[in-house]
Amino acid sequence: MGDQQVERRRRSTKTNPAQNNATVNDVAKLAGVSTATVSRTLNSPDVVRPEVRERVTMAIQKLGYIPNDSARALRQNQTRLIGVVVPTLSYALYADFFASLQKTLAEKGFFALLTTSEYDLQSEAEQAAKLIRQGAQGLVLVGRLRDKQLSRLLATSGVPYVTAYVFDPTDTIGSIGFDNARAVSEVVNYLVSLGHRKIAMLTGLTTNRNDRALARVQGYVTAMNAHQLPSDEWIAQAPYTIIGGRTALQEIFDKSLQPTAIVCGSDMLAIGALQECKARNIQVPQDISIVGFDDLEIAAHIEPPLTTVSVPSVSMGKAVGERIVEICLGLTIPSTPAFETSLIVRKTTAAPRD
Amino acid sequence: MGDQQVERRRRSTKTNPAQNNATVNDVAKLAGVSTATVSRTLNSPDVVRPEVRERVTMAIQKLGYIPNDSARALRQNQTRLIGVVVPTLSYALYADFFASLQKTLAEKGFFALLTTSEYDLQSEAEQAAKLIRQGAQGLVLVGRLRDKQLSRLLATSGVPYVTAYVFDPTDTIGSIGFDNARAVSEVVNYLVSLGHRKIAMLTGLTTNRNDRALARVQGYVTAMNAHQLPSDEWIAQAPYTIIGGRTALQEIFDKSLQPTAIVCGSDMLAIGALQECKARNIQVPQDISIVGFDDLEIAAHIEPPLTTVSVPSVSMGKAVGERIVEICLGLTIPSTPAFETSLIVRKTTAAPRD
DNA sequence: CAGTTAATAACAAATGCTTTCGTAATTTTC
DNA sequence: GAAAATTACGAAAGCATTTGTTATTAACTG
């Protein structure tokens, strides 16, 4: 049997030319130990004699050895990659959420693979599928409403996931968020307590089945009903942008409705509404009260400072990060209660005239 | 020789309990072919007979087989992971940049591993090191000023990288950005042409060696010198926040300086300056002109709309994505010229009084 | 129809690391 | 001082792929 070709093909497939190349084998050879010992010096230094450890460390230094994580991942079945799909990064809320999440993951030795869905559930499903294929060990998603395909994939692949920004009392392990509906209801209650009766709502697009937006509308409708106030006509939709806020408010006015207060599904909508009022010479809060949602940095700094609902993006990001890591590591998992939002009253709300 | 223990330890190390498990082997068995054929149906379908291909595809379907990317990465030495370190995500500029970059990478089949440095070069170095260890095939960094350690690591590891937001004419391959200094010089020139002589500058923190901020200050100083105007005293630093802008402007006023125009290193600083002026009953632009930098969405929508410098974050993100992929794939690489910024004149600039 | 060629698929090696098992060396125990 | 226990290290298997080489079959040629 000719086995003389064993050594023939060495280092044949080198996609990346200038890549670092030292392997655990090179280190072992240089340090005069076995690869097992090199691995141990790296992963459980305490079980290798200081003297040997030193030698190995020197060799690593000298060769500029960097462990190949693909190999480690393959062997340990552990990529330490968490896939994250957020609607967008252009909205500060999600950017902050992700920043917090990423920081938490980093502390645990995990990495975030970030993609955006642009508020499209089908795109979300595609992104998630790609992330799983790429080796994501766990997934973080925003919202609980999702594409059928994705539901199936999550089930069949068995990849654990955590959802953020909505709270599902039936899943206190995998959902971390707050009660969007209740938060908006409280806003409505506050406005009613101020004396408002004609309250409009500006919401983000619900056509693409955005469950956060949907829940906020729901909260508005519920509260209005509870106060026996009309709501159906008083709702306008637009994208979560300043322009969106302006056009949505125009739409309300175009129906000849005369709201004394406007509840917005996001601060950007509220800022747009504020501008539209300014353009029409409507005084805020004297003529119209406006309430935002999210409490972005800018909200406190516009004129007049915006009354809004503060959302715990940062603590949610942290909690989500901890949770998904716990699940991936198979640790025992305490259930998480809903996070709380809080109404931040600034200068865009007041009692209606007379 | 006893080799009866070969089969003893099977499937022993299973870190992740509920993970998908079908391997290429299972698929091969079910389809009645070899693993090689399964691999080929996936990667070069044209070389396998349609009939067989069909059988394999069915088996893949049936088992819900998802290729293990760690194994593929190991074998091909190709992780398709690009590490990205940006200063922060809380600033919309970088969020938009990343969004564009990520989208471009996704189109090429690559993924972004995102971390933030919080404007700290040492942290940047640490993040980059982690990313390389995690298997990043290429790196995207912001700015060209970096920690000594990181420079060394980049050199020894041979991991290719691209820098963004600054342009280095000596490296038209690895640097993609614009001329920060010139952009600010043009702002100064514009203000001088309007008749301004007392021009202050509000800059981001330069103490942590932020080369974008540094270059912007440099551009201000150069232009002021060219016009034989004083500049040294007229500079104040603060973090890139609204509050930062307010305190920085206060600092200027506290020196009893009476600027008629203020150049800001970012829109957030400009918005802060604007607020400070409002608080002091200073009219903008009648009493003081203010110019921002970045052209965030909000800039066009505050009152009065902000004159600012538009930065090509999105096209830069796209170019960076294409470039780093080209490099990783070893493609031929055209050099990139500097991107252009443009001054967007809105309502916060005017000629000074008399 | 024998012989060459082309097309497919199987075999088996190789990727870099971790980890089990075994053993040699050292320490502890009675 | 011999037996037992402990410690430190090496040999080699195994993780799930890809891929160069070889074997098989089918097609084609003169």
C-alpha cells in the first residue's frame, strides 16, 4: 500500500494569504510539549506546572499564536455568537438597546451578530435564518409577532431565542419587555384627568404587523373606550419619522377633527406633530397637548420639552443579554417580571382651554 | 493492540442540549450517497446528476439539515465574519454608517460583528483583539489614530482592515473617508465671507485622541490663521451631547468672548449651543450664527433649521463594506478617492449685525 | 466491438482544536 | 519503605465539513 502521498498536499487551501498561521501544533513543538498541554495552559492553566506553563506562554508570545476559533467552536459545539435582529438602527431606541445588549454579551464572552429587518417580518425571518446558518447559538428578536416560516424554523432548529420590547405573561422566560398597551392607556388616563376629551393618536405603521405599534393603539382604544370617548376616527398612521408625524397630524386636521391632545406612538412622531402645530400657529400645550413615547435624548431638549413615556431600553438590553446567555449555557433561569415604563411629564401637556 | 474502545465515547461533549443535530453524514446516509456528494449538491450543484441532487435535497429537507458553519469555516479558513468597531451607536451618524455597512456585507454573504469603543482607543484595541480571536476575517475601524498595541496586532496577525471617517491620501486602499479639516475650513471660510470675524469653535473631546475631532479643530485653526483671525482662545471642548454643547458655549461666554459665529464639531453640540443661546435670549442667526456637523435627521427639523455639514455616512458604509470584502476575497482593488462633504445652509447662519 | 474519454460519485485525508484515557512521575499514607 | 493516591503530561480520537484522488459507469469513437 503506497502511503507516500500523505505529506504531499500540505497547506494547499489557503484562501486568505496574509493570515496568521501559527497553530497549536507549532506552539507545542516550540515549547517542547504536546498540543494537549498548550490547550490546557490556555483553558485551565491551574492544571499545568508553572514552569511548563511559562514555556508555553513564551512560545505563544513568540509565534504570535491566536487560537483558531472555528476549530474550537467545532470541537466544543459553541460559537459564542448571538444573532440579533432589530427593526432598525436609525432609531435611537434600538441603537441604545443594542449597545446595552452587546455590552452585556461581551462581558459574558459572547458576540453579537447584528442585522436589521426594517420593520418587515419576512425580512426578519430571512435574517434570522441566515444568522442560524452562520452559527448563531441564540437569537434576540424584537416583538413576538413573526412570520410563519420563522416560527417553524425556530421550532425545528431548536435555537433558543429571547424577545424584547413586548411582554408576554405566558412566557416569562423568553420574553423580556413591558406592557405597551398599558403604557399608552396610562397616557390617555393622564390626559383625561387633565380634562381632555378629544384625544387623537398618531401611530407607527401597523400594516406590517408591528406588534409594539399594534399594542400601543390597542392601549389607546381600550382607555378611550373605558372613558366612553370616541377613538376610531381619531387614529392616524405614519412611519416613525418627523415627517411622518407632520403628515399624520395633517390627516387628523383634514378630517376636521379638533383634538385637544395627541398621543404619539413615538417621540419622532411627537416632534413632527409639534412642528406641524408650530407651522399652523397652534400653541403647545395651551391649544394642544402632545405626548411622545420612548424618551429619546432629544425629547428633553426640544422646545417645549416633550412629555413622553420613558422606555427601559438599556436595562432591557442588559436583561436580554443575560437571559440569552443563561439559556445558551443551560443555566437555571429565573423568570423575569415585566419592565415598567414611566410617564415623564415635561412641558407639552396641560389642561385644555376653558 | 486493543482498539475496542474506539466506539466507546460517542457524542459525549454536547454543550447545547436542544441544538439541531443532523449532520452531513445523516443526510448522506438517508440519501444513499457519500458526504462528498452532499457537500457538492450544496456548493456546486452543477457537478452532481439532477436525479441524485434531488434525492439529497429531499433528505436535507426531511432532516432539517443546517450545515455547521464552524466546520466549514475551519475547513475553508473562511469565517465570513467582519469585525466592526465604532465609537458609539448612540450617535445616529455611526448607527447609519453601520446600517449601511451591514447591509452591504450581507449582500456579499458576510456578517458584521459589532462592538463599540466609546471613543476610547485602548478599548478599541481590546475590542479589535477579541474580534480577531473570535475569527473576524477583516476589521473595520473608525479613524486612523490608534493604540500602539492595536497597530502591532494588526501587523502581526495580518488581518486586513479598512478605516472610515478620515481620508489618508497615502492609503487610498485601506482608508475610506473625507477630509475633516477641509470641511471645517470651508465652514470658516463661509462664515468669514458672510462678514464674521469673531468665530468660536465647539469641539468634541480631543483628549482621548479622537482624530476626527482633532482634524476638525485643525481645519478651524488653519482657516482662522489664513484669515489672520485669532483662534486659540476661541475653542471649547465637550462631549458630543446637547448638554455638552451648552456647557461648551457657556465656557466661551465665561471668558467674556463675544463670538458672532460658532462652528461646532457635531450637530449635537450645535443643538446645545442653540439652546444656550435661547436661554440667554440671544437670537439665532441675528446675533449669533451656528453651524453644525454631520447633518443628522433632527438638524433639518429643529427651530431654526440648522446649517450644517453633510457627511456621506451611508455611501461610506457601502464603500467600506465593498472594500473589506474585496480585500478578504483577494480581489483586485481599485483605489478610492476621498468622499466629499457639503455645506447645507439652512437658517442658523446669517451676516453679523452691522 | 475494443478502447479512449468524459462525467459522477465514493474514499479518505485534512482542517485546528479539545478532551478522554492512560501512564509515568511525584507525593502521601500507614 | 512499600502501597496508595495524586498530579502532570502525552497519545490519539473526534468534532463536521471540504476536496484531491481514485474508481466506476456511461458515452463515444474509429
